[in-house]
Amino acid sequence: MSDETQDATAQGAAPSEGVAEKEGFAGYELDTAREPVVVGATALFVLVFPYVFARMPVVSGILQGYQGLATLMLIWGIFALGFDLLLGYTGLLSFGHAAFWGGSAYAAGVFSQFAAESLGFEAGPVIIVVVGTLFAVLLAWGLGFLSLRRGGIYFSILTLAFAQMMFYLSSAPLSGITGGENGFTAVTVGHLFGVFELESELPSVLGTLMGTWLYAFVGLMTVVSVAVAYRILNSPYGMVFRAIRENEQRTEFVGLNVWRYKLMSFVISGAFAGVAGSLFTIHGNYVPLQSLYWTESGEIVIMAVLGGAGSLFGPMLGAGIYLYFENIVSGVRDLTVPFTDIVLLQGFGEYWHLLLGVLFVLVVWFFPRGIWGLFQDLRNRVTGGDSAAETGGER
Amino acid sequence: MALLETDGLVKEFGGLVATDDVNLTVNEDERVSIIGPNGAGKSTLINLITRRLDPTEGDIRFKGESIVKMEPHEVVQRGVSKSFQTASIFPDLTVRENAEIAALAAERGSFGFDFLTHRRKLHGVHEVAADTLDAVGLLDRAETPAEDLPYGDKRRLEIGIALASEPDLLLMDEPTAGMSPEETRSTVDLIEEVKERMGLTFVLVEHDMEIVFSISDRIVVLNRGRVIAEGTPDEIRGDEQVQEAYLGGVEL
């Protein structure tokens, strides 16, 4: 592997970076070239996904997808992406990320109401996302500070406890603000950049591909999130996070402040959850009380592990699969033999939880690196196994 | 000049006194070995100095500054580095990344907000890591995942990680434990080489007497937590108390 990368340097190296890489460290030039590829591929996917999923002849008929679900998949994808920085890379299992998802959703909603009723303007989606994310960051700082006092299972339990406190706070004591069990209904979202109505169709071919302005905005946030996450993974933080996951004690004993890096990992993942939670409010024009419930924390863990914790795109894929089961498979009335009317199983969709559970167990048993890891293995087998350059940066 | 001093250092575990009033001085550019039978308190002493354990009593000063109130990473940042008894490495990371983690801490401090800085820009870190890997003879395996190295090379990498944090004082806890004779020899060569090349001050805890007598300037003998003898290898060789307590009266 190292021979190949060194050859690559010798043949096609850009001399500008040559000084630092002089002694066999060829990997960085490949990293440099990969960043635009990763971001570009994400942008391309975001561009065509709703069309393929919801409108493309034949394919969308098989998939049964629809526009709103495509948007929701990206939103949960952002949430899963940030969650994986904590779980997959730093090795910390938070069981309370509903606090940041639901917390920022409420913050976004309450802010939009406050802007409309007291400040006299309709807050646009950008500022709503900024406010929601800021709230999540501050909350993550506080809860992280308290929860990271303990390691392992105690950390997980503490995060769960704090998130449940948030749930009960918003269900009763703060119901005057949050709407209690009815959820928060007074969301008022203005136009994007003050001009574009979110639910209106995009012009010409963009409308065919992506549908609405809302999707375009969520898609843009997705691309930005992937770019930021990928940069973080290739920054000193990416290395330190993985070092903490691998050997926390050694990381401390090379002179790194493990506690502060863990807190940053928690806060960064909280920030991604904040972006996603705010978008969720904008998308649904409503914040259900459910968004703070512990089952949301559980779902994000399942998504990340199903798709492949410790990879950039795995958890996003996991989010998509989960939502597909929850929204599409659950609606399938009878399982038939394809292209016939022979019914194999009646009421098939009701079993979606069971199906997902079986899939989850199979993945954890046979592909511990998740479905994305399975894809990578298959690709490596097809391309002859060399993947140093392909997986090195984000492994 | 005294680089490291311990002053009346005591560590008790419940009723057991693991370290008993130890006054140790390590001067700059000195190679000190700590020997003693199992349970003599060697590892406890090292763990006290690296701040893995809190002393019951006494003070530890590094470069004249007390370090007993500091966090382990702060002690490392001041220049005390430790190589572990087992190969304490980052198995999933590449050899290069293993060295870079330590170099990162040395070059950029214990913490920073540089999460949007691409690591290809960390030129100082790359250089230190490359130099260190060169010194421990692992540069040609830089892109190998650390877990794929043979055991001897993992231990070399472990020493490399300790060196990459650019210490003034290196504490080595049994660097040849579990090694084959060949690996032991090459590790001793490595230590000798590092000693020459980097002019490092180090404290070595070791069982293998051959190694201890060949590479130390001074030897400190511990027994039941106490220092029972201290001196040059020749003095220790001739010390009756040491032979009695530790070597069981066997002639060396």
C-alpha cells in the first residue's frame, strides 16, 4: 500500500506541498484532492435524490417515495452525521441526543413565534437555523460538562437522564411556552432570503430534480454539514477523536487534554443535532413533544449503527433506511409476489418494526461496520482490494 | 542541575505502604535505572511521577516546579513523557498517525480550537512524526495500521510515541517486557541510539540486569517501597545490602 502511494508522489506530485511530505508521508496530497470529490458527490446526490425517489418513472414507482420524505431523510441524515462524530469517532455513546434535536426544534419554533408576535417580522429559515443551533450548542456545553464527568455506561445514563428531564420540563412545567402534550403549533417561518416561499416550486429543471425551495435549503445545509464534518475528520480533531476512542489513557499521556476534546466532540455533535432539529421545525411547521422523548435518542443510535458508525456516510444511509421502513414499508398492505396478485402475507406493513429489528440484528452480527462498511468491502473486492487512499481519511 | 526531585514521597494503598519516604533526584542528561524485586514499588513510583496516582504525602518537583497538583497531560506538556509497560498504542490508526498524535500535543499544546484546520497544514507535526519514526526505524511502515505490526515493532512504536512528545525526561516502564531476545537486543540498541542522538534524560524501570548495568549512569534500588541503595553500576554490584535484599546473595 505504502509503495503505491509513494509511487504516486514520485510521478504526479505537486511540488508546492513537497516540503512537509518529503519523508514518505504521501497521504496528504490524496486528502487534498478528496475533499472536493466528497463534497461534490454529496451535492450531486442531493440534486437528483428527490427526482429519483419521488418522480422518476418506474424507479419511483418501485420505491414509492415522496418529496416530503426525501427532505426528512436529509434532516435526519444531518443529525446522524453529527451523532456519529461522537459515537463512531470519539467512542462516546450518548443516549440523550433527543435533548439537542428536540431542544433546538423547540428553540427554533419558539423563536419564530417570538419574532412574529413581538418583533413584528417573519423569521427566515436561515436565522431560525442559527438560533436553534446556538441553543443546541449552549445546551450541549452544559449537559456535556455534567455528563462527561463519568465514563462508559454512566455517561450514557446521565445523558439519558438529562434528556428525559427536558422532556418532562416541556411536557408540563413549561407547557405555557411549549404547548405541552399538544406540541408547539405556533411556528411561523418566513421566506428564504426574504424572497422565496419554501413550499413553492423551484424554477425549471431544478424544480423537476429537487422540487421545492424547502428541499433546496435542506439540501444545501446537508452539503455544508458533510463538508464541515469531513473537514473536522481531517483536522487535528479527527485524529484526536479516534485516538480517544482507541486508547483514552494513552491520549492523556501524550499530553492532550482528553476532557476538553471530549467536551468539544459532544458540543460539535450537539451543533449538528441543532441544525437538524431546527430544519425539522421548518420542515414540519410543528414541534411534537415526542421530539424530546428518549425513543428519538434510541432511533439515532440505531440509525448510526445500522448504516455504519465510524464512517462519514454510513449513518446518513442508516437514517434513510430507518425512515424508509418507518414511512414506506409500514404502509405496504400486503406482501405479494412481484408483478402478480398472489398475496404472501397480509398486513405486511404492520411488521415494519420487526423487519427493521431483524435487519439490525443481521447487520450487527455479520457486518459490524454497518451497511456502509459492507458496501466498502464489496467495492474493495471488485476493485482489487486497494483502499488505502479511499478509506484513509475517514476511517 | 536537578531535573526531577521527589521529596519525602509516600503512597499508601489502604494499609499497604507502596512508596515509603522516597527522596529521588534525577539530574539533567542522567540515565537512572530503578530496580527492585516484584512489589518493590517501582511502577507505583513511576505512576506517581506521571500523575496517574495521587501521593499520600510529599512533593514532586520537575524543573523546580511542583507537579503534584497537575493533571497528567499538564505534566507531559512540561516535558515528562512515559512509555508504557505494554504496547499502549492506537491500534486502528496508522503508524504515522500514532506518531502524529504525540507530535500534535508537543507542537500545538494540550488543546486547541483548530477543528477546521486541515491536518495537511500541520507541517511541524509531520516533521516531528517523520523524524521520530525514522529514529525508531518504522518510517517505511508509516501507512500500516498499528495493529498489524509484530509485537516488537509495536513496542518500538510505543517508545516512538513517547519520544514524539519531545520530552525532557523519558520514563520507561520495562521497555523490554515480553520481548524475544532479538527484540530485546534491538530495543536496547534503540535506547542507546536515542540516548546518543537526543541527549535525553531518562528513568528506566527494568528487570533485565544486563540492560540495567549496561546503560545506566546511576542505579536506584527499591525494596518494599524504600530506597535501600543508590550509586553507579559498579557500586551497586558491590553493595552487600542489595545482594542480600534483592539479588538473594547471588554473586554478580
